[in-house]
Amino acid sequence: MSDQRSTPADVRARLVDEVAQQLLSRAALLLRLLARQVRSGEITRTELDVLSILGERSLRITELAERAGLAQPTMTLLVRRLEQRGWVARERLPADGRVAMIVITSAGQAAWESFRARALRAMRDDLRELSDEQLRELAAAAATLSWFVGDLQRSSSGSPPEA
């Protein structure tokens, strides 16, 4: 009969796999549910994602497409649609007029902030339904998730992790 005991490394490997699978599916589902709950049809999840990215900093179309996980032609069409709505604009670089940076406009910022405020209200309403213990556990998980995402951002940008 073979020994079926798990080593600490085996247990950790299974836990890492379980957490990775849960984070991937649950994070995407949370965003879809929130968007569905508070969206009134005036803005898509992809548009929200692009406005959120541009709220951090202006980017070239190729960089924006990469950060949003979209093909460049798809992003070009999306940016054109957002420009027509007055939510983004193209600004030429003074050093190289051929290069256009995509910037969020004040109207785009207002659209993003309006969605964010509605999403936070909806989430707060849902969180109030949790028990005190569940809320504490979720707060701890959110803090860990925030650290984890920040670490991923730093490592993907090539900057050294913060201490």
C-alpha cells in the first residue's frame, strides 16, 4: 500500500491552484454582476475598462489595447466611439506629431465616476447583508488582494516591488 500523506509543499501547491482558479472566475464574475446591476445601457464594461485605464494615465492606442487585452483594430474602433461620445480625445505629442496619446476628457471622467459611485452604492448595500464575521474576512481578503494586484502591477511594469 502506498503512502498517501501530503507534504506541506503538496498542500500549498493545491491551495495556490484553488485560489488562482477562484480569483480568476470570481473577479470576472463580480465585475460582470456589478456592471449589470448598475449600468443603464449607456456604457459597456469594455468602455468602463478603457476609461478606468485612461484615468490612470494617457496611452497610445497600442499600449491601451495591450492593457485592455484587445486587438489594436478593436481598440481603434472603441476609441473612435468614445471620441464621438466626447469621453476621450487624441492629443499629439509635441516632440513627434505623428504620435497620438489617448486621454480621458472631463466628460469621460464624469461618466466613469458616475458608474463608480453607483457601483459602490450597490456593493455597499450588498455588503451590509453580510455577517460581521463575513465582513471582517472579506476585508482581510480585500487587503490581501490589493497587495497582490499592486505586486503584479509593479512586476509587469518592470519596477522593483515596494517594501
